[in-house]
Amino acid sequence: MTAPAIDPQAPSWERDGVRLEIEGELAVITLCQPKRRNAQSPALWRALTDAGRELPGSVRVVLLRAEGLSFSAGLDRAMFTPEGIPGEPTFLQLAASGDRELDEAIASYQEAFTWWRRPDLISVAAVQGHAVGAGFQLALGCDLRVVAEDVRFAMKETSLGLVPDLAGTKPLTDLVGYARALEICATGRWVGAEEAAAIGLANLVVPGGELDAAARDLAAALLAAPRGAVIETKALLQGAAGRSFDEQRSAERAAQARRLRELAGIGD
């Protein structure tokens, strides 16, 4: 998972730590600042948001991966200094801004973490090494997670006096339940690969050297089924928690009616 130095002529996304490659119906998005353990910044978040917006309509599966020893070690530590990151608001400036301005700033950061669950896509995160704070939440933003045996998740925000605010609390709670999610977030402890698989954070655990291949195998399996059936099934499952049993049965009937008519070539 090593990478060459970034070409100064590379696209701006890559200079900000994100590379996008389109392989037919598969898009591969790579965090590509391994020397910095893929530390995250607002520039990287903007690049991730733009990558999502630029996906062609033919893409059905998105694979998120990272170069180097760590998936992402979390926020760029410069964000915690009084000087901050050049060209970006510092934490003190954010704190001093008005309610609306502060809300809009955080909402813009969250966009990088939310589009992965779009109804027309399935996203797979391939996670190795440290996935801390923002890195943990980015992995949680995806529909599925394949992890290496050396993976270590942690939500460290509370130790800094903050809360996880990059759209990670909802998927974490959905995956592991309220009590365990609270314990993981409030203590900031490490969650390794074995526990991640046991509590539902990881769909699959593989040796580090097999991570990319395993994630691509899963992507290929997801692409094998007809697109319409996958989209309808994802919508059914995403909405299941908010529906009663009878409401879910009704949603299943409506989805199946659409599928049958499409397969039969019968329009609305």
C-alpha cells in the first residue's frame, strides 16, 4: 500500500490527499497522503465531497481505500494549534462565529462523510491500521467495511473536549447499539479487528496483504446483481428501522411490483 510522491502537476484533489479512479461501474477513491497517515483537513473534505459529485452515473459501487500504514489517523493536528491550517478557519475562529455560520461550516465538513450512502450506490471501505476520529467516521460513512487484521478504530473526540460531528454517531449506533456506541465514544478506547467483526463494525477481516483484493472481490460480487434490484433492496433495508413490520411488508410489495414491471418491460 505504499505510494509514489505526489506529482506537483497532479490534480488538486490529489494534492489535497484524494485520488479518484473510474473503472467502469466501479469508482476507487484513495486517501493518498501516507507519510501523514492520511490526516484529514477541510481541504481533504472538500476533495472527498467533490469526488462524490463528479462520479459518472454509470458508477454503481465505490471503493474507499488508503495508502500507507494507516487508513486515517484523524484530524490534522495543525487544526488544534492557534495558527491552524493556512487558508482555513481556526477552531478559535469557528467558536467565535455566529450560530448560523458555525452550523454551516460544520455542515460543509459533514458533506464529505454523507454521500457514501446515496441510494444509487453501494460503498465499501477497505480499512487498515489506525482509523481514528474523523478516520473512524469516514469508514462508518460507507455501507460496508472490509478490514485488515491490524485495524484499530477509536473515537477520540471526547478526549479533546469535542463530540463526533462528522456524521458518524448514527451509523455507529445502528451497527453496534446505543450502549456500546456510548462506551466506545465516551472512553475513546481502541477497537481491534476481532471485536469489530464481533460487534458488526466489520463485514470481513483479512490479512493486511489481502485487503485490497478482498475489497475488490466484494465490489465485484456487488456488481454481479442487476442494478435496479440492488437499489431497491438497499432502500428497503435502509428504511426498515423506521418502519413497523406491516409498513415494511408494504414497502416490500411496492418494491417488488416495480421490479416485476421493469423486468416485464411494462411502464408505469
